[in-house]
Amino acid sequence: MAEAPVYLGWMRLLVEVARRGSLSAAAEAMGLSQPAVSYQVRLLEQRFGVPLLKRLHRGVSLTDEGRRLLQIAERTVRDVDTLERDIRRGRRRPVIRLVTDYAFSSLWLIPRMPGFRQAHPQIDLQIVASQRLASDWQEEGDLAVAFGARADFAGAAMLLMPERVVPVCAPALLARWTQDDGSAVADAPRIHLEAEPGSPWLDWRSYAAAAGTSLEPGSVPGDLRFNTYAMVVQAALGGQGMALGWLGVIDQFLEAGLLVPAGECVEVPDRGYWLLGGSEQGAVMQLRAWLQDETGAAERQSS
């Protein structure tokens, strides 16, 4: 018959004995009696068939076999303690998953993350970004911030930022592209967002129609096209052309003077960034409230 495996409850006991140098001190640290610790050590030595401790006049020391066993015990105890701390920390710190698009996450959310962490240090926020909101987004997130019209979203949705769009460019280039009447020249290079078919974002042609201007793409060489809005903004910051700027998303660049308006502002009614979903979980409600405060949606709703 095979022998029973070694009982592993001795590991912390052996670590404490080695750390404190005596059975009585180890017993006190573990809330046990000294005879109980001595008995466990004797059972362990019987199981291995060799002495693991040297009994000294005062205290104990490890034999060579005891030191070999201690290396395993210390590593195992340390790993178990680390795992316990991680699990407890994870239970204490809720993780909230926010689903949104690349533009909102990179240009609006990330610059404001230090403020959120300072206000809510107990919450870990996970950002799940994609080009467009998927119909099954709730499988990946607790909340969503998505761009579109109210009719695009089933159920309750709160408008965080209405769509307001204005052409923008680097300030050093505005004078070069300004006509005598103060309007931007029609053949200034454009920076385009190559959106997917059916995208709700304004493009230069639909912006020009809404604004009643001639600021739509022509045949002038030098236009640039990108498939993410963050790259559109980076190109505009670099002075490579004129881009459509969504107010709210690019406000920090306007406030810093890195971008300046270069045309009329167009507002599209009932369209913009919407806050979707949310449970009664405390951390989710805190994130909802923070998003509403930071975007000014709470103030608009109360007015």
C-alpha cells in the first residue's frame, strides 16, 4: 500500500521556528501551545526519518535537511500569502469596465483619469475601446459611452456631450489660410476621418452642408486621411492641415491654444456622446456620476 502524502500544515510552523529560533516563540506567534508545536515537529521528523532541528541550550537550529525543507516551505508560504493579499485586494477594489470608442478614451478620458483616481481611489477602471460600439457590449462592460443619435440606442441613454463641430488648425497656420473677410480659404488642406459606412460622424461634406459654407474637400493636393480620430487630431496639432474638431473631445487643445477655431460651429440636435447602461452597484453609480459631472451633463439636466 502506498504511503499517505506528507501533510502540508507544517510549512508555516517550520518557517516560524526558523525565523524565531525557538519552539516556544514560534508557538506564541501562531497562537499555539509549546507542546503542540513540539509534537508537530516530532511527527514531521518521523515522517522524513531524519532530524530537522538541532536542540540547543537555548532555542533550536536547523539541520542540513531542515534547511532544504525550509527553502520549499518559505517559498510556498510566501506565494500563498501573496495570493491571499491579491485576492482580498481584488475583492476590496471593484473593477468597473467602461466600453467606449478610441476618440473618447484617448482624447477625453485618459487626460482626466488622474482626477478620477484621486476622487475614487478604491475603484479600478478598465477601458475597453473599439472603433464602434458593438450590439453585445454589455458582455464586455458595465457602462458604455457611445457616439450617435438617441434613436441609435435602445433603452435609457443620457446625453453626455451634444455634438458640436468646428474646423480647427494649428494657430501658426491660421493666418496663412485666412481670407480678407476672415473666413478660411476654401483650398486649405483637409484632414479626413475615414469612417466606416453608416458612421454617424460628420465628414467635411456634411459639415459644409450644415454650416452653409464652401469648406468641403476639393481637388487641392495635400489632403490627409486617417482611420482613427486621435490621429486626425495629432495631424492637426502638427500643422498638417485643417480638421473637424468635436467640442468636448478637443477642449483641452483649444484651451491650451494648441488648436484654434477656423470656421463656423455646427451643432447637431439630439446627437453626440451618450452614457448607456449601469447597475445599482455603488462603484458603477460613482463612475456614472463622475462622467456626468465632468461632461457637464448633470448641470444641463438640472437646468
